[in-house]
Amino acid sequence: MTEEPYRWLEAIGNRREYIRDQLKGGTPVFALSRPEGILLVGVGQGASKVFEIYDRHGFAALGHPVDIEKIRQAAIEAAHMEGFNRSARDVTLRRLIGFALSTTLKNAFEQIYSPPIIVESIFAEVGDAPEEDVIVRVHFDGNHRYESNGIVVAHTDSKQEEEAAGWLRQQIKQNDSLSRAGSLCLAAWRHLIDGKPFAELQPPSDAVNKVNGKIVEAALLDRKLPGPVHYRPVDLAKFNN
Amino acid sequence: MNGDFLALLPKTNFAQLGVAASCPEPIQATTVFAFHCKDGIIIAGDHRATAGNIIFSDKTEKILELDSHSLIAIAGVPATAFEMARTLQTTFEFYRRSQLQPMSLKAKIRALSRLLRDNLPATLQGFGVVQPIFAGVEVGDANGKPAIFFYDPLGAQFEAATYAGSGSGSGSIKSVLHYLERWGQPPPAEMPLDEAVTLAVRLLMTAAEFDAATGGVHPDRRLFATIKLLSRDGIRSIPMEEQERCWREATHD
């Protein structure tokens, strides 16, 4: 059937539709490049949305838990093999995404007789200064986009995702604390879940650091952390700055 | 006919492990050691690397951090020892990241043991002998205390109650540490950090006095050792300035 080109296109189209449908239950994740480092925020069940990949690399995702795990393991394996064979500085997001992950995702997406990988994700690499931070928005089909403005949202609906990112860009000021930045992410998270337009969203006046019945998963790729490992889980409620 | 069966064996063609092989003396030209002090474990080493009677380098780091709560002090053939340390660094971090929990202390100890056992052919041939010291804390146990382990070159591990030493200069150090543990006032295990740091520097100078392969520690020339403190909070390197301060305060210099 799929040997005919138009049939193949149809099958791919169906597959795309199926994956988007499966992703609908997912909740958004955020990555913000801040003076302190890169803040990753998601809301889940604990260790389900935001993860450490390598010394300077983090990962936040939504989608099927098994597929998130598959991509996470693939990224960790590729990063550690590269770091062991060469050095930790040779593990870069550009190479990780370009040569290991995006091809895996694209192949999995186009192998129409095998189960698809249902994951939308953000990969982040902290640099010595905010200008050197790399944040990549990676889609389930291997397509990916390097974001240079330091604020990235991953959600199931691309239009809402853009709206949320635009709102966060407007609201987060250069000298805002991490606590404030986290609060704004959680306000945007709630708004995305409710599916409301961002034009009517007012920034929260008080700190928002909890979501009832869920666990806020946050981590900082801390620029100033001594030693090789820069990733550390953070509790938004305990940020004092 | 004296009834000694073992004495009979070499007279027959019975193959015996190790006896027939011509194994050169293990190369362990260095001094590394670890001992308990009041604040945790002091683990230290000199900076000298030798090849026979040639000083290869006086700036070698032999105390290597494997992760946030474990260290290795290497003695033996550097090529193999450094590779073992690098393998362990990646092994521990890979496990922690992929399994979302730190590797247990027991598993870390076994991981090093396994590397040593895998190195058996090179050990038996005499060119790949490694005899490290490992120090670590059980990260998942809030009451876990830092522990020292030493190994034989074939991979057997032993926990050291108070101290361990490895390398050609470790004999004199172990004698001094034994003496201090038995009759010291206070014994090293009860020493505050400053005192323990000074002891570590003095021990390396003592080792260098009797072992040509140990060197590079001369407080009068502002050359100090690599000294690290392992505690529940993690690892702290004692910088040269701090070693110098401890040394001066102790010697009233």
C-alpha cells in the first residue's frame, strides 16, 4: 500500500494527526535563560517532566512517559559516550541534537509500521554567560528550532505555545528573581491548561510555586555551581531571591 | 618424606598459579593515603610520578574526585589507573542520571573491584598493576559515615577502620599512622581539620625522606600536597593557602 507515494504521504499525515491527538493530554514545560543559569519548569508527578542529561545539559518534555524515557535514555547514552571518548566540553547540544536525537526521532516518525515516539521537548545547555546558553525546541518528528531569545515553551498546541512564550517575554524582566520567573511560568502553565487566550492574563501579584494535586518539577542549570555538574533540582517555594 | 604436600608440587608437572610466571616487582612508586579525622576523611597524595629512577613529573594529581561523594587515590601504573578513574567517573554519573538515583556505596566499591579484576592479565604480567584507595559516603543514607576502602591489585576490597596507604612510600606513613592511632594525643581520628591537614603534609614529607619516588612537597618552597576532605556534605579540596596557614600555625613559623 505505502509503496505508492501518495499512500505514503497519507499514512504520514495520519500518523502526524494520531500523535497530535495522543499529545493532547500533555501539560506544558518551560525553559528560561536567566543570569543565574537556565531554569526548567514543568508540572507532573515528580521526576516525570524535567531531567538532567549531562554536566551542562537538561531536558524537559511532555508526551507519553515511556517515550519521554526512551528519548531521555538515548540523550544520556549519547552524551556520556561522547564525554567518555572525548571530553565533557565536546558534549554540545548542537551535536547531540543534530547527530543523535533528531535523526532518531525523524526515523521513528517515518517508520510507519513501528510505534511512534510521542514526545515534545526542550533541550538546554548552559553556557558561561546567558549569551552562550543554547535552548532547542525539539518536535516529535525530529524537527527542531534553536531559540535565541532565551524563553521557550513546549506545548501540544503550537499557537498557544507561541502565545505563552510571547506573554512570558513581555512579563519577565531582566532583573526578575528566579522565584518571580518561576511564578510567571506557573501562571502561564495554568492558563495553557485552561486553554484561555493570553491577552486577558494578568501577571500574578503573589508568588505562585504550587499546583494543587501535582508536583512542580523545577531545575536550574546553575552557571555558578562549582565542579563539572551544573544541574540541580530546585524548589520554587524555597527560592528567596 | 617430610609430609609437606605443597613442597611436593613443584617437583611434578602440576601447573601452579603465579609460581612459574616471571612477574616483575609491582610498580607503585608514589604515596597516597587516607585517614579518618574529626571532620571526615582526609585523603592525600604527593605529586611525583616516576619511571624507574627517572622523575617523570612533579605535578601529578593522584587524588581524583569520582563524583560529589567519592574519591580515588591512585597508586600504580598511571595509564591504567587514570583510565580506571575516568571509567568510574562516567559510570557513577551515568548511573545517577539514567536511573534517577545515586549508585549505592557498595556498588561503587564493587565497580572498582571489577575494573581491577578485569585488569588481571596486565596485573599478572606486571605492567598494569594498580592498587588504589577508595573513599566514599552512602549518599542515600542520612546517617551514612564516610568510609575508606583499600584494594589488592587483583580486586579484593577491604574496609580500613582508621587509615589506609598505598604506593612505595606508604610503608613509613602506615607505621606513623599506626603509632598515632595507638598512642597519639589526640589520635588522627579525633583531630580537628587544621591539625589533620598539617599531619597529612608531615606524613608526605616523612615518606619522601625514605622513598625517592615520593616528592614535590616542600612547605619552605611553598610546594604542598593534594589534600581533600570527604564528609557527608561532599568533597572539599584544601587549597595551598590553607595548607600553608595550617603548616605555619603548627610550626609557629
